[in-house]
Amino acid sequence: MSESSPIFQVPSIGLLHQFIGFEPPKHPLFTVVDYTKIQPQPFLESNHMPEKASFVCGFYSVHFKKHCKFVYGQQEFDHKEGTLLCTAPGQVIHYDADQDRGGSEGWGLYFHPELIRNMHLGQIIHEYSFFMYDANEALHISEQEKITLSNIIRQIEVEYNANLDSHSHELILSNIELLLNYCKRFYGRQFLTRTAQNKDVVSRFERFLNQYIHSGQIKIQGIPSVKFCAEQMNLSPNYFSDLLKSETGKNTQDHIHFHLLEKAKLMLSNTELSISEIAFELGFEYPQYFSRLFKKKIGKSPVIFRAR
């Protein structure tokens, strides 16, 4: 995708239906799309839109495609059966009409944040961190996993096509949540099947942190953020933290704090620098924050640790 490709806003499910050549949705806040039936060409032509473009959608999406070109690092994905990609509102989605012309096998579930507002799913949606993964971190699912997810999608379609009643909203949300829970399980499986590649990422990250902290770079540039660390590994922040959690039991922030405090303990034991000076050497803008973090993680204040 060229960086110069135009970006279009798609704030509603209704506009999504226009783009893919569908009739207006039966429900304004969610829809299920069969990708073999997409006919975007009339919409592209009538709106003078290029066949390669980027879109910022105002809703969540979970979509499965049989034929994808996603890769993991420099390697092709693990499973050839298909790829599942989840996106959150505000993310940029790339579209290539050439790839979808003729119908791609797969389906897409799209739901607006308003559908889950003030509901249980709305309160826990942030726990599904895979919504913020990048495209190259998509879930590559097995045939059995595809069947499991497709069965849930069919049940959601039944509710979508039925006459709405007092139970419809609850049943739709419960099935969406069930789908997301299976996605979480399958992502967990994928971390396990990629353990060799993941261990390499962990090793590279440990080397990066050691070099960054012990070279004095941290004093100049400050404590590295989760986003900065993930970028060094060419991964999205959420995927990187979940990968570390799967391999080590600690997320990115935990790793950063561990290395910082190991360096701090060395400095407290082997230098005459004051607590404030050590804090500044380690990239802390405020010494008080360093002292609070040290006591929280180590169990005693820097002063007591040095005295012992």
C-alpha cells in the first residue's frame, strides 16, 4: 500500500454497506458480511475513489479470509486455512479492489461501539488486546478453529435476519462475546506454536534493554515507552506485550521496570551518587517517582536498600 493512498472515513455500518455494494443494513449498529457477495465497484466508480485506498472505520471488526498475503516477520504464516484480523475503531484498514474482485472467501462481523455501550461487553472490550494488533500479527487459524468461529457467525446471522424482539440484543451480544473469547483462546495457541520465533524476540528485547540502559542512552532519551520498545521489535505494542506475557509471564512494562531497578540496585550498592542523581541517571524526571517505584517493586526504599 502506497503511503500516498487516500484515507477515507467510514463512521457507520450504513456507509460500510454502501462501500461494499450491499443494501442498507437491517440493524444500524452491527452487520455480518459474506465476502463472496461484495461488489464494491459501483460505489468506487460513483464516488471517484481509487481501487487501492485506506479507511478509518468507526466500529469494531472481526473478519476471516481464506486467501491472505499476511506474513509473520520474514516467514509465511503457520496455517494455510485462513487468517483472522480484528480491528478497533479509529484504526486504518487498507483495501485493494484487485484482491477482492471476484469474491474472496470469508466473512466479516462489524459492530459499532454504541451497540455495546453500558453493556457487559462494553466494560470488558479493552481486555481483547488483539483488536489493536497490526495486520502482520493476524491470527492464522486451523480448519477446526475456522469451523468453530463460523458456527458462531451463523448463529449471529440467524439473529440478524430474524425479527427483532426483546431478547435479540442480549443474544447478539452474548454470541459476539463468545466469538471474541474463542479468538482470545486461539491467539493464545498461536503464541505457543510460534514459541521459537517468540523466544528470539524476547532475547533481542533483553539485549536492547541492556544496551539502552547501560550505555547511558536512557539518561539522554529517558525511560523507553512500551510503544518505543515494540517499534524496536517491529511489532505493535499490544501484540508485543502479549507475546512477552506468554513467554515470560511479564508484560513490556514489567521488563522495563525490572532492568531499570537492577541497574538502580547496582548504583545504590557501588556508587556514592545520591538518590536523586541515580534517578536522573536512569531517566526519571522526578526522583520521587523513582523512589516510589523502587519501594513498590523491591519492597524497601532506596535509602534503606543502600543502608542494608
